[in-house]
Amino acid sequence: MRAHQIMTRTVITVKPDTTIVDAANVMLERHVSGLPVVDDAGRLVGVVSEGDFIRRSEIGTQRRRGRWLKFILGPGQAASDFVHEHGRRVSEVMTKSPLTITEDTALAEIVDLMERNNIKRLPVMRGNELVGIVSRANLLQAVASLADQAPAPSIADDDIRGRIIETLEKSDWCPFGLNVMVREGVVQLSGVITDERTRRAAIVATENIHGVKRVHDHLCWVDTMSGVYLNSPADNPPAKGTWISDPVEGFWFLFLPTFHFWTDWLYPFWRCRGPATFGWRRFVANGWPSGLDEGDFSRISNQVRTAPLSDLAVTGF
């Protein structure tokens, strides 16, 4: 297999003058661990990854070297470390002149480059143009697609893959980081979506391509506000009855929410008003107990929850 058969074609990039904060947010929102850096002419000038955010002054993880090592390395290295740890732009923390591959690079050579240089991704170049990126995730998808021992992708499969990518990239809802693998007409569709309706649209569009026999959905849904993500139902099917099959787990699953609802809400109301006025409507209708206001309610709730069992009498105030 070659790089062009597994690479991600829609590459998310940043500029050298992009701020560190913006680059970090892009990585979180798009669910990627590294970003190629391109200049205004579109030429690749570097790569910024999660590893470039490890040694940062904001989180107090600056590199600390012994006195002798500082002397051996000289002030130049200390100055470089300072720029990397305090820099505000991508150009100040990125890896410059990164290793690259071409579309025809064999997977064996790609793996050798990753292992020898301890890197997780390789930009794919066509001359001076960035046309894709191969990451460890792409290699993992290639391994997974071989589980059914299907033969290597044929020329027809490459044609199907090209038409699928072309069709999806024309749409406004195309998944981020789209990656498509085809073997004997069976399509492995992966990428990141932010709306579940996009999943069905991508599957339908793929199924409409001539030559496609079946579509396996590996699209990952990401909430751009919180960063929470969910794998596709095919990759992570919901468990059926696992918690209720264990009596202990079932007990705690049902008991804890009820217990917290009682101790956090119902019991403080009951304790404040007594059994004669217990209940939400009576509490609201009768108002607060004599001498109390809303500002005191948090203190009362905490006292009730921390009181000894012997003091938990329903007496009111």
C-alpha cells in the first residue's frame, strides 16, 4: 500500500503567525493532535503538535537543567528553551523543516521514518504542494481494514475512493479530517462531524457512488463547545443490560441518584418547615421559616447533610 491510499486529504493547517491559543483551540475543536504550518504562499514551513505544548510557562512545566549541563550547553540553548516556553506564536514553538513523504511512499518506509525519528505524522507533498497527511491513526485504520483479509486495493478501488472524496468535499457538511479507504467496493469512512445529521448524509452520498457495495461508518462526533466526543455506533455499540445484570451495580445505579436528591433537596425543605408543611407547593406557598431568608438556605442545607443521625429529627425550626 502507498501513502495516497490511506492519507487524509483535507488537511487542517495554521499560519506561522497564528497564536498559540488559537492553534490549541483548533486542535481541540477538530480532534487532531498536530497541524502543518504553511506560509501565505501555501508552502510547508513546519508542524506544531501536542508535544510542543508540554513545556510551557503557563502550566509551570519549564525545562530545568542542572548547573553543569547549563554550562555545557551554553546560553544559546537556554535562550531557545525560553522562546519555546514563553512564545506566543506558532512559529516560535513549531518544528521547522519537518520530514515529508510523497503520495507514492510505501507504508513500510513511512513506518520506518516514524519510528526512527519518533514522530506521529508525516505531511504528504506533491512537489511544493501539501496534498495530505499520514498519521498513526491512518495506519491503524489500514490495519483494521485488513481484518477480513481482503486483497489490496485495486485500481477500481482507487477510482471509487477518489469519487467519494470529490463528492463529499463539494458539500458544506463534509466531515473534518475526512479519510476514505476502499477494498473490493467496501468503504471505510472516517473523520470528525459536529452534527449527527452529517453522518447519515455522508453515508448516503457514499452509497450513491457507483461501485460501492457497503459502507462502514467510523465518523466521530465532537461537541465543539465542550470537546466531548463519541465514536460511531458501529465502533462503540451501546452495552445492553450490562449494569442491571449485576445486582450490586444495579443497586448503586438506582440508589445514589435518589439518595442525593433526598439529601440535597427534599430533606432540607422538610427539616426547615416540619411535616405539617412538607412538600414543594406548601413550602413555596408558606414562604421561608421565621427569621430565614434565601441567603441562609445554602448554610442550612450543609448543616442538615452533616448533622449526626441522632439529630435528624423532623421538628422544624
